Amino acid sequence: MTKHTKKKKKKGNASRNFKIFCYCNIALIVIAIISGIILRRERCQNSEEVRLFLPEGISYDAVIDTLINRKCISSREGFDAMSRLRRYKKHVKSGSYIVDAEMPYYDLVNKLRAGRQDPIKITIGSFRSLDGLCSKLGERFEFSGKELYAMVRNDSVCKSYGLDRQNMLAFFVQNTYEIYWNISVERFMERMYREYNHFWNASRLDKCAALNLSPAEVTTLAAIVEEETNNDKEKPLIASVYLNRIRKRMPLQADPTVRYAVGDFSLRRILKKHTEVNNPYNTYRFAGLPPGPICIPSAESIDAVLENRHTDYLYFCAKEDFSGSHNFASNLTEHQRNAEKFHKALNNRKIYK
């Protein structure tokens, strides 16, 4: 065989090998595209949305176990293939995510890979204690209630917000918030402080100054108003009674503070034995405002104090028809008549405590 023939043969082989290489690559690309299209069509099995909670440090395998346990996927193969395609294994992130009904694997993997969390909604209502508030919040977030409680009971933390351990409940504002589940306890406190400053705007602070009270003191008084009635229309009148008493240096004699001091919020009748309890929250025995709020009051109750009616009322008593409304009085004689009617109604209903 001549050299020329050999060269031709080599060139022919090289050309054929190159073509085979190209065809193989094209085939692989086509297979990958087809596989990608098939994988994109694979969907989760859940018929309604599911919320996932992926804690800090969770592994890729634990994510798959969570998806299987929550019945989002029936097996790991399809999700695993999409995860390899999107390189999710190296980008696992903690957080809380909503998996939509029959969500495509492609969308779910991209969402988890990018860490696109869905915030949770929490409502801070009329909690009566920091312990109760922290316990409830600890059930909703990755941080524990004990972590939060330790922070709000820390003197230096309280001081940094211009409060103390006794009035720290005034730091929290009733509202519904959207917050990421895996927020740190420190960041949560920062968020609550922003909400606090947003609520206590210049207008409200000016009204505080006009009453010669701090925001914490207004909140403390508003908490009493909150516990006295659910009737928003009467709240400014009740606030005026207590503010008039403060101006005249009269004891507040607020029944809700006695219930708080005794620790029994079911009491319908406040008896002499209750008013003699030696507790700083007992405003029958101790003059002035109690050390701190007896609950987290609503914005309506706070504004009722800030925008109270200007009256000469010094007393009020629940109406004998149990409507939730009150009779107001400017003097003791009138008040005693109102109180007698209410006590008679209690006796008629056999309500003795």
C-alpha cells in the first residue's frame, strides 16, 4: 500500500471518528433536552398548598425526606434528577416555603435553590404577659420562646429601648405582621422596634407630651381601658375618668388591675379581700399607674387615651342591663347609686364572685 493511500485512509478514519463524535454529542444534547422537557413536566403530588419548614443546616437528603413526608413528592428520583440539573444540592437554604398544589419540580427546585421564602403571618393580640407572648411566638418561628423571653427580660436590652422589665410589654404593638420564619431573635426584636417607632409617630408623641405621660405610661393606662370594655365608643370616656383621677392624685381603683394582681381574670365581682392584696398592680392599694401594662392594648385603646374626652367624670360602673356599657358619674353619691343598681343586678343573677 502506498503512502498516499495510507494518508487517505487515516484522513477517512479521522473524518469518520469526528462525525461519530459529533453525532454522539448531538444525541446527548437531544437526550438532555428531551429529559429536561420531561422533567419540567413532572409535578408535585399535593392537591393543596403545603408549607415546608427547613431549619438551619438542613441537608439535601433531609429536604427530600421532608417533601416525601409532606406528600409533595412520591419518590426521590424525579426531584433528584431536577436537582442535579439545577445544581440544587450545593445551594440548600433554610427557611419556610409554600409548595403550591401540583407545583412543577422545576419551579420548586428553583424556588428552594434561590431561597425565595414565603413569610408567615403572625398576629400580636392582647397578651397579658411577656411569658405568654414569647411562648406563642416561639411556636411560630425557628427561634424558641425561651430565647425571646431571655432577651425581653434582659435589663440592658430593655434599657436600650428606653424601657424596663416591668413595662417591656409596651414594646409590642397589636397588629398582624408578615415575617420570615427563620428570622433570628435579634432581627425579630429589631423588626418590632421599627414597628414600635412607626406606631409612635410624631403626632402620637406630641399627644403624649400634652398629657405629660411617656408612651409606656400611655400604654399602661390604655391596657386598663382595654380590659375595661370592648366598646370603642366608650373608651375615650373611660380614659377621661382615669386621667382625671391622675390629675387629682386619686387612686385609680381599676378593677382590671386587681384581677391582674390576684391572677384571676374571671372575677365578676371585686370584693374587699381582693382590693387588699399586697401587689403593686393593685391600684386600690397603690396610688398612680401600675408598674407596667396589664396587657398589650389595641391602637383604639391607646388613641382613646391620647384623644380622651374632656369630662369631669371621676367614676364609672357597668350598667345593670349587662349590655357592656357604663354609667358615668362626677361625684361619689351619684356613683354609689349606679353601683347599687349594678350590684343588685349581680345578686339577681346569683353572681357572687
